[in-house]
Amino acid sequence: MPNIAYVNGEFIPTEYASISINDRGLQFGDAIYEVWAVINGKLLDEEGHFTRLNRSMNELAINNIFNKASLKIIFRELIARNRVKNGIIYLQISRGTAPRDHAFANDLVPNIIITARPKNFSQLEAKAQKGFHIKTTKDNRWGRVDIKTTNLLPNVLAKQNALDNNFDDVWFVDDNNFITEGSAQNAWIVKDKTIITRPLSNEILAGITRQSVLKLIQSLNLKIVERAFSIDELYNCDEAFVTSATSFVTPIIKVNGNNINDGKVGEVVKMLRKEYLSV
Ligand code: PMP
């Protein structure tokens, strides 16, 4: 069965789908994206991701010609056509097509690509039971990582470097030795029963899973503080974890070769993962 994508108004087998070589997303990374997890045919945090999609387009002044209701219908169609029970919806919108020039006209028609592909989350579940080993690296990204653009080269290179060195992932560290976030996840620690995560700013992406987990933490009456935490605090914390649409809540048990909680998955993260996936 061929994988079917949606590209600029058309459902088309991925192998035949195409986009102009003058697409600004291709040439400049002048594009934004969004990712939804599909669990048992349902989109997780569906509305939150739509809200951020609109924000991303506003921040880059990409013409927002898209309608949420229509996009939802396209998602359902892609889920059905690709028989996705569990998987990922990926949506990318570029500013549009024009002869290559840094400057852009305000009336460009955006290019949209949407794909739906199955993903076996049970493999991830097995890994999440064990916990991840991460490394840290200097945050060398641009100053507007709060916008979900496709400019992910620092994230891509840092992640690959982590994998090549037998780590599972990487966390970025700012100039003051404070953690910003993971390669594609928000970063959290737990110390003395207080859950700590960096507040929203231009230096991190406002994760939709982060937002949902914050609400969950409040509803469970756990203590939460939104503040930056340092790499030393990370080494000395009781538990650490990441959140994202595709990793949900995943424990970190080792940082740069140093165990956290004696290398065991902690109780808070275990509970948050279970609760998050049960809603
Ligand atoms: N930070 C970065 C850099 C990311 O790429 C992502 C995932 N797109 C996140 C955080 C988590 O965001 P979300 O929970 O919305 O997936």
C-alpha cells in the first residue's frame, strides 16, 4: 500500500509528490511545521498544536490561508488512507514559491505538505521503561527557537553526534550553564519533590506536551516551579525527564555518564508518563 501525502490541495502517493525547487522552505528554511501524535486513531493535544501552528505563521508573517476545520478533515483522510492507528501527523507550511531572493513579497501563496505515518510506540515504551542516557552540548541555535521553524540543523547535528557517541539524545546548555531544552523535547528535573522546568521565552519551544504536563502536575497537586536549572542541578537532581509529542514523558537516567537516581527511573516521572498517556 503506497503512503499517501497531501501536497498543495492534492492527495498523492509520497513517491509522486513534489514541490518546486523555488520553494522558500527548501532554499531558506523559510517554513514552519507541526507534529501531532496519533494514538488509537485520536490526535493527542489536537487543539494545542493548532494554536501553536497559527502562532508560528503569525511570527513569520506567512499568509495564513488555512482553515482549521479543513485541515482536520485532511488529517482524518490521511489517517484513514494510510491506515494509521498509532503514528504521527507531520504538517509543514513554507512561505511559498518565488525565484531565489532573500527578500519576499507579502502575497506569496504558501506550500503545504501533510503526511501521516504509522509509528510503533511500543518500542518507545520499552525504551522509556529503561530511561534515556543523554549528553549535554552548547546551545548554538538562533535567538528565536520559540518559533517552530524547519531550521533544525543545530538540533539535527547535535542529535546525530549524541547517537554516534552512544547516547540516546542531547540537551542544550546556555552560556550561563543552564539547560535550555532537548534536541526535540522540553527538559525537566525533580528535586526534593519539586518539579522544575525552564519558563517560556525565546530560548525554548513552548512544547504542547509541556503545557499539558504542567496542567496535569497542577491537577495532581504536585509542586511545580518554572525556572531555569543549571547543569550542576541536573547532576544532583532526584529525577529528570523530557516531554514532547512523540516521546510523551520519557525519563532520563544518566547525564554525560553520571547516574541520576542511581540510574533508576524515578517514581514521579513514571507516574506522569502513565497519567499523561491515560487522558
Ligand atoms: N523543544 C523542541 C526543540 C522541539 O523540537 C520539540 C518538539 N517539536 C519540543 C520542545 C516539544 O514540543 P511538543 O511537546 O509540542 O512536541
